[in-house]
Amino acid sequence: MGWARQVERKFRHCLQDMGLKPAVSARASLKALHAQAETQLMLQGNLLARTVAALPVATPIQAAEFKCFSQFGEDGIIQFLIQKLRIKETIFVEFGVEDYREANTRFLMANNYWSGLVMDGSARNIQRIKDSDYYDKFNLKALCAWITRDNINDLIRSAGISGPIGLLSIDLDGNDYWVWEAITAVDPVLVVCEYNNLFGPDRAVSIPYSASHTWDGCQYAGASLKAICLLAEKKGYGFVGSALAGNNAFFVRRDRLGGLALADPQADFRRACFRGGRNPMDRARFLEREQGLEAMADRELVDVATGERGSVRDLLAAEFRRAWAPGQ
């Protein structure tokens, strides 16, 4: 039984226990309650967006954080940046959105009326997006696709998007580095890219590219913050900071920085506030930092700066030592 049907059933039972009979179906009542809650969330988000827009341009981006639909405080950071950068290219591309209930661009779409493309590898997730109330209200395109570095540009162009755009958001839990490296179809002002916190601040490492890579629950995925920052530099972007949660890095095209200050990748590296890794043999069990490193210790990494290849344990030896050191 799906989660929505379970909630509907419990809701109906609660009404029966109170001796009440709904005038409309339980599902319709739940839908109405959800719509009311989302309206309230949008009102609060709009007020917060106005608040962060008034912050001085020199404010660290973490001070602007708030959450409406993003995983952590990314909604606030994005609102702060689009106001300070005065972005007029109001188009976004985001991939790895699942069913779009939690995403970096949904508040941007609903609050600022940006249009754009979202992509996910699950047909079920994409259908949920297309069945949603907001899909008809906004200029949103949703595409089901398995994203690789070979097809990413064609996928973006197939949605009628190319050239200058406002924002690109990347969250693949895998080939993030390699796919961003391949993107030429769009020229975003602002890029948000997830990085692997467990890879630490010192090495510019990524998992090797594999078109068939899938996330197995442990944190063998993506690239280190230093690797993502090196790629950004090659593409003409400056690093302006990472979210407090230690999951997303923010980059601005250097010719559009204005008064924004650049951040130092090592000084601004933040340990994750969450336990993101799971035991591949027991998906219900979350792993602590040292356990997460051990779970992928024998898998291969590549240093994107030097080309060196080796196991996670060998290339991240300093990170392994830190993980077992008190207070590190």
C-alpha cells in the first residue's frame, strides 16, 4: 500500500472515531489540506526571500539560508544570489530531482516564475511531476532520462533550451563531475553542484566515469569539493561557498560576480550535518563517517588534477586518519 493511501486510510479512521463523516472523500480532504499547507509555506518563503534580498552583497551565503522545497538551506542561498547577481536569464536546468518534492529550483519556479527543465531516471517520478497541480501552472518541462556525459547536451537541447541560462543544478549521486565537464549546451550564470563530503577537503578526487553507475546506498559517488572547484575554475566559474549542511557547492560565472566575494574551498569545506551513507548489505542502517569510509575503502578513485588512480583508502589516507582522530 502506497504512503498516500495509508495516510488517507488513517485520516478516514480518525474521522470515524470522532463520529464524523466527511462531506468529500478523504483523499480530497487531504489534497485540500496539502494545498493550504503549501500556500502557507510559499507565503513564509516569500517573506524570507525579501529578507535575504536586503542583505549586503558581502554577506556569507550561509547567512541567507532557508528551506521551502530544497533539501537544506539552498532555497535561501539561491534567492540571495539571484538578487545580488541580477540574473535576467530566468531559465533553469536541474537533474536528479526524483519526484520534485525536494529540489533546488522548485521555489525559484513558484516564487520567481522561472521556467525550466527537470530530469530524473525514474519514469514513476517524472509521471508524479506531470500529475502535480503545479505542472500546469508553470512553464516546467519534465524529462525521464538516464543521464550520461554523452547524452546530456542532446537532452537539454531536446527541451528547447540552449545558450545563456540562469541556473544549473547537478545532483546525480554518481557522475556529477564528468557530466558537468561535458556540458556545453548551456552557459549558466549560477551553478549548484553536490559534492561528496566524505572525500574530505584535501584531494581533488572523483569516482571514475561509468555510464552505468548506480548509487548502492553507501557514499561511493560524486567528487570531492576540491575536484568540483578545479572543474569550475576551468569552466570560468568562481566558488562562492558551500551550504552549511556540507552537501552543495555554489559557483558563479566570473564575469558576473559583481561584488560577491570568492570563498576558499579548504577554508569553506564543511563536514556533513547528516549521515548520508547506508550499509550496502543493510539499507536500513545508516553509517557514521568512519563506517562510510570503510564501506567504500577498496573502491577506485581518480585524482582529476594528476590522473592518479587508487583505492579510496590509499588516495584518502589522511581522511581515514582524521575520521578516527578525536574531535576531527
